[in-house]
Amino acid sequence: MQRAAHVAWQQVGDGVVVVDLKQHTATAFNDTGALVWIKLGEQTPGEIADHLVKEFGVAPERALADVESFLTGLASLGLIESDP
């Protein structure tokens, strides 16, 4: 998965703000969501989950489930798309 071409984003403190330029909406992510967003397109969901385990002490199975759920939510909002 990768960020959609019609989004702009900025890291703000520990979080991230994502602006959908097509739908004229903004979404803010906390530190956990920001970590996933920043690693998106560079790493697999499993690798991102490994970062959550290290950074936040989450159980590996829970981290992977959370990453996959978060990515599903981002896709439903149109903020990410499949790699070409």
C-alpha cells in the first residue's frame, strides 16, 4: 500500500495531519497512527507492526492486527491505494 497521490501530510509534534485534497477533509493521527503513516510505502505491514512492538510494547499479534485494521480504515477513506 502507498499514500494516495491526492493527499498532503505534515508531521505535527508526535502526530500527523493528513489532508485529502480531493475530498477537502483533514484527518489527524496520534503517535501510533503517525508511525504507521510515516512507514507506509517503505515497509510491509509486518515490519510496521514490529516497530509498534518496539516503540509501544504491544504484543506482536495485536500490533499486526492493529496495523491491518488501520490500513483498511485508511483505504476506506481513500487515503491509501494499492501499489501499482
